[in-house]
Amino acid sequence: MQLKKKFVAFTDKDIPVSDTGIKVKEMISLLKGNKYENDLLKSLEIESIKEEFISIPGARTALSKLNAVDRDYKKIDHEASYRSLGFDSSRKRKEEFAIVFDGVADEDEKITALPIYSARTDFFEKMNGMDKYASQLFSKDLSSIVYANLDLLQKDSKATKKKEKFRLLKEIETGSFFLRAIVSSSYRNYDNKVALFVALISLHKSSKASGSTFRISNFEYSESYVRIYFESDRSVQLSNFGEVTQMIEVSNDEIKNRALNFKCLLKISYYDKNEMIEGEIIAKPQTTGKYSILRITHGQNVETAIKMLKDISKVDSVTNSVFEDAKSISEIDKPDFIRDLVKRKIEGARVEELKDHKNAMIRELETKVTNMYGLLKLFNKLNLVTDDPEVKEYLRYLFYDALSKRIV
């Protein structure tokens, strides 16, 4: 039993020509059922703009994709103490370890949930920090000792009396259950649909104020995470090899504390011999720093979160900072040195970071380059090696570190 699909993506090439945007009032469905629906509608003054059209191509497609997730998965926040949990001791390997929950809403019987992502590690760590110990026991075919320890902790540890909130996923097609995360009591459900709603409304208002236009160029999502790339019509030429374009990433993690993030990215396009755009790369720093526009966490109340949305006005000043970085990158005089840095970094990368694409990327990086055009074209080839959104994200961080000469 495993989660059917994790990350999927679509790009502007997958967006129908007819998807030129969406009316504000049509987007209100994104908030349906959310505890903070009325607060968000009131704070964002939706009533006064509900008849307006958000001219962001791809908006309607994005909405339909997130609505489809709800048809695939049911999300359940279940409160229970560790003492009330059960375990299936017939599962001998750590990857098979599952937790039995009783009294889950709308379920007549006990359900068995397989922990996914980091949920298994988090669970064992909360059980007296036994993750490493449990891993060793499972690896030595000593699972019976793991279950004996869990049983003793449930009986004797005071900490196991405390109730926790468990985020469960029910896969509609198979009826399988998964434990997605253990969330804090102060957790506020700013989910992916809230993120899309807030992003489109905020950029719509920004567009009206600045005159810039936006479109969705890339959209990556899973059942609990979303990453949206909005590209504007604002760009600056770089030397004689290309241009840098304003791009804003809006991401949201329904589980981790970082929640809703707006930040600028570095999108560099390079020209062919006729000075037409031939290809492009996207780069971004792993630590947001000066590229950050605003950040809302799951621990912040709605009033604070809405106030922070006013920081969207920082988008142009942050973009100017990104453009300055791009200009300095365009002055790189030893592009082959950068190529070699990236090659060495990929050679040393862990298998799970690059999946099964590592060797293909190393082969591409054998090609020496003599100018920035050649370097950017090579980086673009690395991007084309994979369609995996997580591997592409690894490359975006790597490109930024390489171009800003931060890797050794």
C-alpha cells in the first residue's frame, strides 16, 4: 500500500488558449468548507470586487486541478492520545509500519494508516525519541522489540496521555488511509486552495495598481503542497545574450510551519543568433532572504495573516534586487568553471535527490562551454532530462548557487 501519486505538474503549454483568467466570484468555491472562509472574504473585501475578472491565464486550470485533488483524497484531522493508538505487529519492516486509529469521523470501524513523507519519523521521535532505535531494530528483524517498546511507552509514559492532532488522508479510489503528519494544536488550516485564492486576489490587486500583467507559467502540486509560478510582462535585457523576467513563486505547505510564501525567482532567458528567445532557466536561493516578499505560517491568526498580505506591495522592490543579481551573473567571465562546479555537485548528490537521472545529467555536463549562452543552454538541457517536479526544484537551487558562485 502506498500513496498513488505525489507530485504532479502542468506548464503554460498545457493551459488551454481559452483559459484567459477567471471571475473573482467563481473563485469563492476554493474557500468552501474552510473554517476561515468568512474571515478571508471580509478581510480581502471580496464583495466589492466579486464581479471583476482576474486576467491571469491559467487561473481556471489551476482551480480545476486543486478541486480534482479533493475528489482523489479526503483530508481528516483526527484527535487522539498515543495511548489510544493500535499497531499491527505482523508488519515486520519499517516501511510497512502502520498505525491503527479508532473513532475516525465517518468511519464505522477502526482504520489502519500508513505513515508517509516524514510522518513515521515524527511519530517515533514523539515516542520518547526512538526513531533511530526503531530503525536499527527493524533492520535487524527485531520488530517484536519495537512493538514491545511502544506498548510499554503507551502504558507508562505520561506524555502518551496527551491528545495530538493527526492529519489523515483517505485515498478515495482505493479506500486506503495514510498518516500525512502530526500537527500542533495551534495549527490553522491555510490549505492549498486558500493559497491559490489569496495568490490570485493579491496579484490581481497588485496588477491593477502597477499595470503589470501576470500569467501562470508553472504549477506543481500534491495532496498537501502547491508551488505556483507567476510570470509578469516585466523584463530587463542582459548584455547581449538574453534577458531576465519578473517571476513570483507562491508556495504553500499544508503541514509544515512555513505555510504560505511569496518570493521572487531568477528567470533568465537566452537568445539564439537572431536574438529570439531560445530557452530559459529558473534559479532561486534555498534560503529566501532578500528574494522574500511575504511569509505566513500556520500558527498565525487570520487577522495577522491578512495584514501581512499588504507586503505584496514589496514585489517591485524585491524584483529590482533580483534584476541586479541577474546583471552581475551576466558578467561571469569563466562559464566553464561554473559548469565544472555543477558537475562535481551532481556527482556528489544523493541518489534520492536526483532519482534515476543522475548519470544522464553527468553525461550532459561533460560538454565544455565557452560563453554564457553555452552555459545557460547546458543548464536548460539538464532541466529537460526530467519531468519530476522535485528534481527540477533541486536544479533551481543548484543553478542559483552555481551562478552566484556559492558552491565549492
